[in-house]
Amino acid sequence: VDSVLMDGASQSLPAGTRTQIDLDITDVDITQGLRVVVNVNSPLDAQTVTINNNLSARFGAVLDQIMVQALVAVVDNAALDEEFMVDLDEDLRQEISESVQAAEYELELTHTLEIAGTLDVSIAGSQFDLFSGNPANEIRLGPHNFVSNQAQTGTLSVQDIQQIAGFINVYVGYRGVASGSGAGNTSRFTPDQALQADFKLTATVRVGS
């Protein structure tokens, strides 16, 4: 990975003192850990060296200020959760309840993650009811897969829409289970990666009586 040479002709290691050497290691792929090897060489000009067997030297290494460009990790059925509240005013609720004839939804994920799995969407009247499995308190959509930049669609019935309009508060939750798509369920992660979920609901509305 890197090396440094201390030349006895210009540097010394006085007994009882400590010498620190800093190595700036950048743009290096490390896969098997780090090992520090110290070699002590006698002079090259055939001078004799007296070694006191009662003396000793200690060498050590410390990794400081580690900045990682990317890491590879095993992702095995990892859980992904996200939830938020949607603000629906009273007029919109009333219009939805009285006029909506049908609705379609579109879910699109945008990411560069090396993962594969499924993602469910839950729409409920409270955080507690998200993914509760109780159809009286939530609408469950999915499962969807983690493919990126590809719209995944489905339908909502009039009853589903009216149920959502009747919630005092409307919460939307995403819940996924993912594994790495590389060998041995591995994934490579970089600091600039992100996952964005875009959810769009399109309704057919009755106009007039």
C-alpha cells in the first residue's frame, strides 16, 4: 500500500524516544486488512554494528481519519422503512368522497443501489395502523420490486379512495426487504447513493350530477 524509509545517515532513533511517521494513503482498495512490516538493515558499507540484547524496540500503526470512497457489505434480507403524513384539506376530502369513480397509482423508484427485493406501500389513518394487516384501517399496495426508473402501476377501488378520504390523518409508509445483488448477497455502497420513491395517484372524477 505504501512505504517509508528512514536513513540512518540523516535521521536517528534515540533510545527512550518516540518517532512518529505519517503516511497519507489515498485511492487504495483494501480488501484483506492492513499489516505493518518493519525491516531494520545494517549499514551497507560493511561497518560493524553492536547490538545490546537487553534493549528492545516497539513498532505500531494507527489508522486515523479514515475516509471511505466505497464499501462492500453483505445485505441479507435487510428491512427498509419510511413513513410520512399527507395533508388533505376538508374540501378535497369531500370532493374525493363524492366524485371519484376510479383511481390508478404509479410508483417509481430511483436509485443506484445494488439491491434486489420487494417494497410494499401502506396508506392508513395513523402511524400505528401502517402495515397493521387490518383492511379496515389501511390500504395495502404491492408488493413492488426494487427496479430503478421503471413505473410500477396498480389500481384503487372507489371504496379504497373513500376510505382514504375518511381518515382523520393520512399516513403513507414504505416497507421493503432487500438483499445484495452481488455474489454472496453483497452490495457496493458509496456516499452519493440514495433511494427516492415517487408515488402518484391519478383519479377519474365525475363531473356534474
